[in-house]
Amino acid sequence: SQTSHAWVLNNSQIALDYSDEDPLTDPYSSMSGSNACLPGWLSPTGMLAPMGFFLGLGYTDIVGDPNDIESLRFTLQNYFSPSIQIPEPGSPYYGHEGSLRCLSEGQGEVAFVHKMALDGACSNVENLSLPEWCLPLDDYLMLPALAEIPTRTVMYSGDHVEASIVQSLSNSFRELP
């Protein structure tokens, strides 16, 4: 599984609200109106889990028809900045690395990515050259987990797959580490 987190820069207001030990300041409330760096449309760890968190804890409400997936875009624009951009494949800010790049280059105040995204992009454990946009690791702050996302999910149509095959696949997945 992957854990969804909000990442901010250490010198940001959101980071200060998280680390000030004042129970009246809330880093998640501070995100309201900010520009968020998302990995892409419907990213489980970078869009769906964070919005589930904000909706579930009452930070925001659904804007639009709750049965229409496009209402998620309006809900994002309502809670974060109305000019929030959801990157498309091929753009520099697409994907988890792109979301961190967006944060690092000052295009947003918070990036929503999985726990290991920063290490994967900006740690130099293998003596590889790092992307130019990477800041020193100490410049980033990971807030507590928003949600854990299962990474071994299987969907099927009961109309087209026999129950014995579904049971066999389920048993096989349970045996995986």
C-alpha cells in the first residue's frame, strides 16, 4: 500500500501552523485558498485520498452534483485556489515527481504525494545527479498521513467472470507479501 501525505516547505505558513504546538492553528485549514500541487486527475494518493480527507473531516463540501465526477474539480477549486491546475500527462508538473517539482519551484504551497515520493526524486543514495528543482531534503516537511491507499486492487464484473476465478485470484493476492 501507499500512504498519502501533504508535503510543504519548512518555511511556509502551513508548516508553521503544523509545528507551532498551538491547538488553534490547523495546517489543513491553512491550505484553504492555497495553490495545491496535484499529480494528475484522479490520482489515488495525490487527489482522491486528500479530497476524501478534506470532505470526510468537514473542511469542505462537495460543489456540484455528487454523482458527477466533474464536481470533484469544482470542489478542489472551492477549497484550494480557483486557479488550481490539474496537470496532464507530459506536463512538467504531472505525476508525483511533478507535484513535488511544483512545490519546489514555488508554483504551489502544498503537494499531495505518497510517502516515498521525495526520497525517490530527491535523495542521492545512488550518487545519481538530482533534478535541478530538488531542494535540500530538510527544506521539506511531510504532514501526517491522510490515508493509506491499497496498491493491489482488482476490479471485475460479476457478469463476465466466474466466481471460482474470482476466488482463486483473491486467494493468490492474499498470499503476496
